[in-house]
Amino acid sequence: MGGATEGGLNVTLRGYDGAMQRVSEIMARARAIGLKSHEPEPSPSPSPLSGQIGNFRPMDPFSQRMSVAPDQIRSLIQGAASKAGIDPLLFEALVSNESSFNPEARSSKGAMGLTQLMPGTARALGVSDPFDPAQNLDGGARYLSQLLRQYNGDERLALAAYNAGPGAVDRAGGVPVFSETQAYVRRVLAQRDALRGGQ
């Protein structure tokens, strides 16, 4: 995003970083004209959440959604999986592969949030805000549960359907030959097995 000038201040960033930049500029301007602040000047520092898992970054502080820490996301994953009656480690591996635990992840195809729900799927599942972690995880867990039932508990087929769509699985009579889907199924199951081994 290019820089814009507003009231003599350069605004080049958005969200948390932009807010901190704006505060610093206002404080510098106030000092330049001789105003004294009653509050100590904030020192920009990295968010305590940055770099902990995947591409997770704190959400925009001006958003209606609240930031969720990585351990809270894992707790939500376990709760959604338990409610949907699915393996929480399988679901955690799916979320990791879909979004790297980033609640605001977007794909070029329009998939959204932690479980990368497509708009039509989100609507069908009653998810009104796909970027709300609790709603997204609840919808994604219910969708995976539906697919597991549809394919008689076959995790490979359910994961393939999650990635490529049930139609592609049904037409192929199994995991489609798409290299992306085959790699996805292998990765999710391998990660689930690694999580299980680490318990």
C-alpha cells in the first residue's frame, strides 16, 4: 500500500503497525510544537503473538473480531472437534495445512479463515463471519464430520473431498489423481500421526 498524507502525517501502514506508526508521528509532532504529553510515549515493539505459529499475526485492533492467541486457537480446535465428534488431532492437522493457524487467511480462490471455507460452504454451514475463529472452526469441524460420514469414516476420502470437493472424489471413485489433493491427504495424515506420536 502506498503512503498517503493526512493532516501532514504520512500514513503507510494499516492495522496494529499503522496505529503504532500514527501514534509515534503524532507524539513527535506534539513535541516539535512544544506540547507535553501526560502519557509516556509508546515504544513500538513486536507483538507477543508474532512468529509463534505459521503466519499468525494479531488481527486489526479496530476490527470487530478480537485477537486470539495460538493456545486459544488450539483450545477452540479441540472444542469444535469434540462437538462435531471428530478426531481433534486430525482436525488440528487440517487447520495447520489449510491456514497455518491464521484466522484471517484468504486464498486466491476465495476460501476464508482457519479452515478455508468457501463462501457457499460457509453459508450452508450457517457461518456468518468466516474470519471469526470460533465460527470458522465450528463450521469446518462440522463439514469434515459430514464428509467422514459420507465416506463411511474413510479419512483419506474425507480429506480429499475437503480439498477437491466431494464431486471430484465421487467421479474418481477414490482420491483424485490431482497431485495437490494427493499431497494434501498425505500431509494432513502424516501431521496427525506426528501429533499423535508426540502425545
